[in-house]
Amino acid sequence: MHEIIKPINLKFAVEKLIAGELVAFPTETVYGLGGNAFENSVVEKIFAYKNRPKKNPLPICYKDFETAACDVFICESAKKLAEKFLPGPLTLLLKRKPDSKISEIACAELETICVRIPSHPIAQKILSMIDFPLAVPSANKSTKISPTSAQLVSENLYEINDLTIIDGGQCNIGIESTIVDLTGEQPKILRQGAISEQEIFEKCGMRFEKISSPAFKHYVMQKKIVANATKAEKNDALLAFGKPFDNCCRHFLNLSESGDLNEAAANFFSMLQELDKTDAEKICIMSIPNMEIGISINDRIKKAIENN
Ligand code: TXA
Ligand code: MG
């Protein structure tokens, strides 16, 4: 069984990490599965627990940007972005320093490192209590939806016996961090996420090259998904946004009755998973405005449909 602990017991979790074990904990975006990023054997456990392809590198969490600078070269763009957005839900892909001690297995033998500085107080506290960075992918089985609560982590990783999960309630943001690749001539967005391109442009004046789509499967669901739904049948599940259209569905949830995109993002993964567990024939999702974090919600819906 999983040991779900309260955040007052962080020392217990930190001892596990120091002993080379894995701990799942909340970040401001989604729950992560963390382990010592310097240790090959620990990192291998992360890949195994998640059933993640070894070619898919793990992001590395640091307590602050200064600490990350031990492992990566910091370019001017990185400095600018860090000043405006870190700690927070913006992950930076940077060139690895030759003397970095980060496990090469964690980085899939690449010469880059995905640097994440989470702002969540529990993640921050853990990182400040250890003297090594953590490899922290989302705490779900590979291809599945990212968990936004301790309960969802436990359901997702139910096969793993010896896992400690820190219950820090529901994640505020609910969608993964935005990933910016600063290793090439032009900055690129590798993954749309919690921070929109528009917000980065407004704060840093930075524009990005065309988005390259990741090669790995994500957000695989049991049920068929219909996007931009304007009707739903009795046997369907309806995931509404704002005022719902008349429906007679047995299963119904609303992402945000008031039409608030941030509220919708925070509810999105958990509601989708809840409806996926019902006996509905398909899940009909109402149209989500393609702006701000709505862009990232729509990106996840598109991927769930593509991988269905
Ligand atoms: O919000 C988040 O970023 C969450 C929370 C837990 O921090 N983490 C998360 O991790 O979403 P994960 O592993 O599910 O997604 C990280 C993405 C993966 O798509 C991976 O391919 C990419 O980052 N990535 C990591 N290291 C990379 C590298 N060196 N080069 C290119 N992509 C990399
Ligand atoms: Mg993930």
C-alpha cells in the first residue's frame, strides 16, 4: 500500500529521498514523482515505476536557479525568463555542463537538461532540505493523465508498493509547466502549459519558433473524447464549461460554471479521469476558449483524441 502522509511530516519524506527512495509530492502544476537526480539506480526506479521509455528524459527540479547553474550553461534569455517567472511553472531546456553530476540516464544521454524550479511550498521545502536535485516527472504511469491530487497519484501508481505520497491537496494550476527550449538559435516552445506564449511575450518580449510536437504518447484515455461538443446523448458523459446546453446525460461535470479558465484548468485532469471511470459511452467536452491557459487545455484535449 502507499503511505500517504501529511506535509507536516516532510522530514520523513526527506529521509526516504536521502535513502534513495522515491517520493511523490505536489507542485503548483501537477504531482511529481521525485528521486535523487545524481543516482543512476534511483533514476532507473523512476523509469520503471512509470513504465517510461528510457529515451524520454526526466526534468530536473532545483530549489533555485543559482543551484541549477552548477549543471547548465545560463544564457541571456534564460536569465531574463528566470527573473520574471521562476520559481514557477516555466521549465527551461538548457545545455548541460560537461562536469554536471546529473545522471546521464535521467537525461536520456542527451547534452541538455530540462530545469524546473517549482514554486509550491511543499516542493520548495523538500528541495531546501536536501543537497541534491531531484528528477521529477509527473507522478503517473507513462501515457496516462498527470495527477492533480494525492488520491489520483495513488490510483495511477497502484501497482507500486513502497511509495510515499505527500498529500498537499489539489494542485492550484492543474496543467503541466510550459517548456521552453533555449538550446538552439531561436527559442522554441516544446510544450504549451501553465504560462502562455502571450504572457512570456508581454513580460520578456520573447517570441518563439513553431512548436515541435513531442514524440511520446500522452493522455491516453479509456473512453472516446468529443471536443467542442454542442450536444450529448443520455449514455454520454458531459464535461461542461460555463453554462451547459440542455442535456440528459447521466454523468455531468462542469469545469467552471462561471467560465473561468484558471478554474477549468485546475479541474480539468481530475474531472476527465472521473468521467473516464464511469460507464458512459463517450466524453463530450464543450468548447474551451482558445486563450490564456485555455490554449493548453485544448492542446491536452487534442492529444487525448489523437492517442485514443
Ligand atoms: O509541470 C511539470 O513540468 C510537471 C511537474 C511534476 O513538475 N512535470 C512534468 O514532467 O510534466 P514530465 O516528465 O511528465 O514532462 C516533462 C517533459 C517530457 O515531455 C520530457 O520529454 C521533456 O520534459 N524533457 C525532459 N528533459 C528533456 C530534455 N533533456 N530534452 C528534451 N525534452 C526533455
Ligand atoms: Mg508527464
